[in-house]
Amino acid sequence: MAQIFHPSFNTLSKVSIFGAVFFLGAAAWAWDALLRSPYNTQVNVARHQPVPFSHKHHVAGLGLDCRFCHTSVEESSFAGLPATKTCMGCHSLVWKDAGVLEPVRESYRTDRSIEWTRVHDLPDFAYFDHSIHVRKGIGCTTCHGQVDEMPLMWRTETLNMDWCLGCHRDPQANLRPRERVFDVHWDPSSISSAQRAALATAYHVQSQTNCSTCHR
């Protein structure tokens, strides 16, 4: 019986098979790179806000404590956003006629909240409680970065599950004394691993990697 396919088809089929494997591997790598890129994670991307609030000015420049605006962070799952009257406590006197602050004045006049763009916005299927992290000695900058250096707010971490698990597997690495939780100038190298272990014992900190810890 005559040969149907030319012998060169053997080479072509091998190249096609290996090429398909290579193509699928490259596609998987590209997809993973896209998922981890700033385009998707918004890491280091300043988000547009109705008012260009500067943490750098208010925290580093004026020395405001995180709790001045985020009033519920110590007792609630949500850190809280400041009521407009909090803003107007200063801006009824300071920069009271600045055009950039008109949305604040409008909010105060109409009693309608400013629609801020969430920067650290977890999916609905992930549960996060600010208060428990504060009580366990996790500082604001651990997750939010050096907000005192941000003219506009951006993410410094992906908020992906593998990032959360990195801390949950070894929580001692990020512990600090409770009185330093809101200290944006805290130096992680200022305490030893033994001191962190002592904090973990005092604060009853344990590794939490069970799915139900965050997915409820």
C-alpha cells in the first residue's frame, strides 16, 4: 500500500505537539502575569477621587492620627470613612473657598455622603475585620503602606489570597506593640524575633489558614 503522508509529516507533527505545549505554557504564564500586574491589582496606581485627599499632607504634614478620620477601626470590621462634618471642622476655616473642596461643601450643605472610590476593596466573598488585626498588633502600614508618603492613595499590596496567607502562616513576622499600631514611622527591625514571639503569646496570636477564617 502506498504511503499516504510524506515522511516530513512526522517532523511536522512533533513540532506541532511541542509547539502546542509551549504555546499553552506561554499563555498560562501571560495570564498569570496579567492577574498579578498593576492593571489588575491596581498596585501603585493612584485612584481618582471626587476630592484629591492627600494622606501625605494630613498625616506627615499635619500629624493627624489614623483614628481621627477612621474612627471605627478599633471596634469594627470596617475602618470607617470620616463624616463630612469632620472635614468641615477644619475646612470651614482653612481653604474654605478653595474650588477643589466644593464637593465637600456640597456634601455638607445637602447632607449627602461623598462617593469615595474604595482603594482597598476586597471581594464580597472575603471577610476582613480591621478591629481584630488592630488588637493583635498588626500596624496600618503593614497592609496600607506608607500612607504618609502618598499625595493620593494607592495600593502597595495585591490583596490577593496568597498575600494574605503569607501573613496568616507566619503572623509573628508582622507583629508590633499595640501602642505602635498607628505609628507610621514604626521600624520593624526595632524588635527581635524573641520579642515578637512574646507579643504573639501576649496577644494570643496563632496561625490562621483555615478557609472559614476569611470565607464565611
